[in-house]
Amino acid sequence: MKLIGRNTKGIDMMPILRERMDRLTVRDTETDCWFWKGEITNMGYGRIRVKGKNIGAHRLAFELAKGKIPEGMLVLHSCDVRSCVNPDHLRVGTQKQNQEDARLRNRTCFGEKNNKSKLTEEDVVAIRKDSRTLKEIAKDYCVKSASTICYIKSKKTWARVL
């Protein structure tokens, strides 16, 4: 969907969208971030409705300042502030680049930090030492399957735990 340009009635949307962005942004001179004060998603990103569709406020900010986002690309934050819409903090990148950024900046939730994890690092150490069958261990630790235990023992998962 082309966000910037004319609407179905022939009205140029760019000045209208710029005004909305300015009205819903607070600029922090200390961090140089522009904080979105409109709707925020449960993941912490700003959201705005344009042409009947909800889009990321950071994506709109990027398009207004730098032009169209190539198909299939993401808009990444260099400041790590999800609600920031400062175009100087935004760049285009791939999903792989986004994941690599998160890994390098230690923003990933792995191990106990992952809120879906049923195990602790202490559990993983104990599982690796346990000589019972994989099924028995899985049952005792309330994990989904014996393959989960196999992956832990072979260090395909929880590799950071010694």
C-alpha cells in the first residue's frame, strides 16, 4: 500500500501526515529520540492509522523523511527505543539484520529470560547429568517431549549453559 501521495479524493496526504506525526511526537533533546505519544502496541511500537490501515509509526516516519520502504524490508531502530520515530534513528534492513542487531546488543530473550521457558539454568545442568531415559526426564520437568531433553543434552538448545 502506498502510504504517501494522494488519497482517493485527490488530496495530497503528505502535509496531513506530517502534521499528525508532529502532533503525536515528543522530542527529547537529551537522547535525541522522538517519542511517539499516540497509540502504542503491546510490543512497545507506535501505531497510526493511515488510509484505513494500522501501520507502525516508525515506518511512516521513515517514509515521510526518506521515501518508500522496499518490499519485504523492515525499519530498524539504531537507538533501541521502540517508540522512537526520529528518522535519523531509523534505517531499512532485513529480518536477518534485525535479529543480528538484537543478538549483538543483547536484546534477545533466551534461557530463563524467555517468559515461555519452563526450565532454569540449574534445571539444564541437572538434565545434562541425568542418566534416566529422555521420556522420564521430560515428564519430571514438565516439558513437551523427549526431543526437548535430547536437544538440551546435545547442546542444540541452551548452548550457553555449561
